Amino acid sequence: MNLISPIRKFYYLKRLQRNQWKGLEELRELQNKKLRKIIKFAYENIPFYHDRFREVGVKPQDIKSKRDLKKLPILTKKEIKENFEDIVNPELDLSEARVVPTSGSTGTPLKVVYDQRGDDFSKAVNLRSHIENGLNFYKKWAIMGDARTVPPQTFFQKFGIFRIQYINLFDDVEKQVQDLKKIQPDVFTGYPSQIELIAEYLNDNNDELNIETVFTTAELLDNISRSKISKNFGSDVIDLFGCIEVNRTAWECEEHMGYHMDIDSVAIEFTKNNKEVSPGEWGDIIYTTLFNYGMPLIRYDVGDRGVPSDEACKCGRGLPLMDKVLGRKGDFIKLKNGKQLSPIPFHLAVKHTKGIEEAKIIQKKKDLIIVKIIGNENYSKKTNSNIRNKVKEICGKNVDVRVHEVDEIRKDSSGKIRMVKSEISET
Ligand SMILES: [Zn+2]
């Protein structure tokens, strides 16, 4: 049995837990130290980066801190796909690495490789976000996911530590509630759209589940959905942020002042036209991983947008805050005047309108938006005009908004719901 991995994970976790209370300056220095090390490694060992650095005339010693990263070009999903072999560390034994395919919900599936240390480290980062919000090794943890990709039991789980049980994302709500009742988890993690359906089911049936903490992840969580989940589960809702390529990158604490960014694991830039945005402005999220020497990602444009904050959190953790998660840049509504609108106000306006069971907003042209809806028992013809008006209020009267009633709204193959989708490719 491989004992190294769990021991290493535990060691990383303890170090990460100490890190979070360090001051911001000390954390930035730690980040820069890790950054210089991985940049040097990538230049010397990874053919793709060696060539890329030379092309733009950058030597490893030119990258001293996160601020210097802008000297390097952005790495796109397409480039990773096309240069996969050259981005993976040539010394890495792939049979001992973890190869993770992304879901491809954005149309460009790609693979990412974690070396063993990197994999353990990223899992420890993920555990930190849960443990800091009430998960403990003896607690029962239910995760809602795709039953087809349930991982095998880990060393810890065989001994009753972090006892994870899976709820199938593709089961209907009634079955999911039955399973949750059987498991009686202390902690529950899943996509907010499905957890919200469970919350509604509990409400309609005057039923309850005693779960201490609900973690939401991988989809946009708006405030109305958050309070609905919190009320019907009787628990705090903690939203987590990240992606398959990097794993956890930011998370809320109990103060809910924003998302603590894991800057001891990843360098996060927020950019617009390759310039760092100011706190309070939205930017494209660009990641540089500091832990995965099997396949470093340097200035990777993950396709998400967020707003950085310069506020310190009340909890006292030094890990800086991202104020808001705004969604995938492909899902931003693009207007004729060049303005781009986050999906969040559309969520709030449409999903929570009286009479709506489910909805999907599709931008067909810069001046045409189609809203597909499934009504519930409160639905009336007035619902359509309500929605039309609300959407027009957000994107302006020059945009034609048409509301269609449909029988079914499909999820992505990953089970995620993208409620707002723009078919305008320009970003
Ligand atoms: Zn905090």
C-alpha cells in the first residue's frame, strides 16, 4: 500500500493551514519564491515553455514576481490541446501520474496531468477550503457527482477518515433526498442548481435534512439561490471556486466577504487586454500553477471572469479576497456598444421570477436574446411579459427579447447547468 501519498497530503495540509494566517506580504513573498522556482524549472525542462520564453526574449531571471508574468504570453486551452506532449514534463512517468480530462462543457476538452506530489498538494488545498469551514476527518461527507466517475476509496476512507459517499447527480430529486437521508451527512458538496432543486423539494414537502454545511461549486451561485438553500437545509452555504485544470483556487470562509484566493498554490491575475485590472473591476482570470511540476500551467486563461478585492477579511486570514465570481466569459452577453454583461443579473431576473420552474437564456445575436422557460403552477401569460421586461431592463431596449415555452431544458453532459449562454464567439 502506498503510504507516502496520504502522509504527504497530511503534511501539505498542515503547512497550508498555517500559511493562511500569515500576513499578505509574507504570503506574496512565498508565492513569488514558488513562482521563480517553477518558471526556472519550466524554462529548463519543458520544451514548450523553453521555446515560448525564447520567442519573447524572456529569461527566468526576468520573472521575479507575479507582476512580471505579463512579459509572457497568455496560454489558451487551444494551445494546451495542440502542444500537450510538449507541455508535460518529459521526465514524468505517465503511469504514475494522474491524467484528468476536463468535461469539455465549453467545447474544447483538454487533458491535464498532475504528478504525484502536485496531485497530493492540490487535494490538500481543496481539503483546506472544506476543513476551514467545518469538515473534519470524522465527519460524514456526501458529494453529488457523476456516478460514472466515482473515484476508488482512498487510504484515508478505508479507515473511516473523510468518509465520502456519492449522490448521483443524474438521479431525480426524490431519490437524491432518500439517499441523503440514508447517509445523513454532516457535510454536503454539489452543484448549486441541483442543490437548489433539493431545497425546493424539501420546502414543498415540509421536509428537512440536518446538514451542518452545504458546499456549492462549479456553477454560478446567486444570492437568492443561496438563501433558498440555506433556509431549507438549515445550514450555512459556502461557495467554492476552481477548475479541473488547477483544482481549488478560491473559497469562502464563514464571514462571506468574498473568496479567499489560494495564493500559496496558484498565482492569479485578473486582466483585461493583458493589463491587470484594479480592485472592483472585472477581469479574465489567468492562472499560473505553483505546485504541479508534471505539467506547469503558466498564464493559463481558464475562461472565467471575476472581480478582485483589496479588502481584508474579518476572519483575519492573510489569503487575499476575490470579491465576486462573474461566470464564464463565453456566457457574458455581448452588446453592440461593446459592453459585456455578466450572467448573474440575468440569473436573478429570470430564474427567480414567479411562475418559472426552469429557464435558459440564449444570446443569438448582439440584438437578439431568446429565453426558454418551463413554467410551474404559478405560471401565467403575464410571466412571459414580466421576463421580457426584466431582461430588457438589463440589456437595453434595443435588444429584441423573445420568450418561448419549452418542455425540456437540457443539462450539459457534465450535469452542469449553464443558464446563460451566448452564441457570440467574440470575447
Ligand atoms: Zn475570511
